[in-house]
Amino acid sequence: MSSTRAAPPDRPPARRRGRTGAADRRMTWRDRLYRFDMRYVPYLMIAPFFLLFVVFGLFPLLFNAVVSLRNYRLDDPTLPYWAGAENFSRLIADEDFWNALANTFGIFLLSTVPQLLLALLVASLLNRKLRAQTWWRVGVLLPYVTPIVASTMVFSVFFSRDFGMANWALGLLGIGGADDPIDWRADKLHAWIAIATMVNWKWIGYNALLYLAAMQSIPRDVYEAAAIDGAGPWKQLWRITVPMIQPVVLFTVILSTIGGLQLFTEPMLFDPNAQAATGGPDGEWQTIAQLIYKVGWKDLNLGYAAAMSWALFLIILIVAGLNYLLTNRLSGGRR
């Protein structure tokens, strides 16, 4: 009986095994590089932003909170180090603070609400088929790219009492006139209107382009179906366009709230005596940002100015949150 032996399995040559091992090592190195690229490189790419934010954003915020609890006066370093909540309790009885708060909200309402409504209307017009579309779209952005100091100085002359073009234009309509010109710096309401006009002129075009970019993503079929159902342009704007661009509307509302409550340059340069930072002879248009600057760098009371800045920070958070909820509710509550 003959016995058969199984043939041994084929073995690759030694050189071939060596090549396979090197390839495996190369694949392992590639796998590690791939894992590093997928797991860690994104964090390395965004790390510079967070480093800059910690150095120039978070640290000043926390340091400002510490300063708000101190008697930090540049002209009297002998005061006790800690003031506790004294700087914050002082705000409650400070008439200048409440006057600046009222001015800030007055200018904020006269600028933000018309600004966003007019931006919606301008964006709706630009979204139509117009001749020289690019020219019109670039044109509405020109006020935004104009330096704010230059535009504010021009508007300061525009709203001057005796030779301002604002009074001349109103005189053509029978309002005021050469015999009884409006003094735009004499009372709160006229000063608020003048400063709000500066803000609106600068930011309407910017917000309109944001709305226009969002409107470009709305399918034309939606408007055609609405037109067949009898919806006119006005109804299409408020029933179709605004709900469908709601995220951008919320974005502009929050940005306008932050910027409006931190208003500084326009009211500062509107005052002929800008270096005093008083916002008029009796503080007719002095905003909280102006008051913080005056208390900190004119009165040299940095501790009290820091407390004011934290109060403004909390006010902005509350108002921005309320505006977000209100806008979300009015636009249909889709987000």
C-alpha cells in the first residue's frame, strides 16, 4: 500500500516576503498619517483663532470683571483695593447712567427697526430682473465701505442748524425753514433722528445684500405658484420670502442689536466738542458707550467704567435674546 504525502504549501520567496513586510509598514505609516490628518489637523487649523480669542477676547473680559470689583482710579491709587459690589450698586442711583441708557435705546429703536425693514424692501427690489443689476447691488454697498468717521463728519455738517442741507430739504416741504430752522442738537428727539439716520444710511445696504443672498436660494417655482393663487408681491414678501430666509433675518437682528446698543462713533463725532464725550450740553444723545469712555478715560475711574461695561454686556444679552424670540415668533417659529 503506497502512502501519499501532502505537498507542502507554496511559500513565497524570501525577497517577496521582505517586500510585503515593507509594504505593510508603509501602509501602517499611511494609516497613522491618515488618522492624524482626520483627527488632529482640523483642531490645529482652528487653534490660532481660539488662541487669539483667549488672549484678546476672554482674558480682557475676565480682567474687566475683576476691575469692576475694584476701586481702580488712575488719579487716586491710595483707595482700598476691593470695592465689591459698590460699583454696581452705584449704577442704580446714577442719573447719568439712566440718561445714557434711555438715549441708547431711543437711537437703537429709531435705527434698527427702520433699517431692517428698509433692507428687506431693497433686497426684494434687487431680487427682481433689473437692468444693470450688478451696478445696483454694488451701489447699495457703497455706504458700508465708506469710512465711518468720514461719513459721520459729513452728516454732522448735513444736520447743522444754519447751513445744513437737512433743514434746506425740510424747508422745501414747508417744515422749519430759514426763519425757524431745526436745531438738531438742541433736544433728544431731533438728535436721535439725526444719529439714527447716519446708522441707517450705513447699514441698510449691507443688510440688504445679506437678505438678497438668502433670497437667491428660494426656488422661483414657489413665487410662481403663489402668483397663480393670487398672492401679490407684498404678500409674497411677508408670507413666503421672510419665513424662508428666517435664519438670515435672525442673524441680522442679533447683529443689529449688538451694534445698536454699543453705538459710539456716530454720537461721539456728532458733538462739536467731541473730546468731552458728554453727548451734548445736557447729555441729549450720550450713549452708554460714550459714558463708559468718559468715566474711564476722562474721569479716570476705571473700576466704575468696568462695572458699566458689564451692565451693558448683560443688557445686550437680554435684549438680543428677546429680539431672537420675538423675531422667531413673528416669522413662524420654524427655528
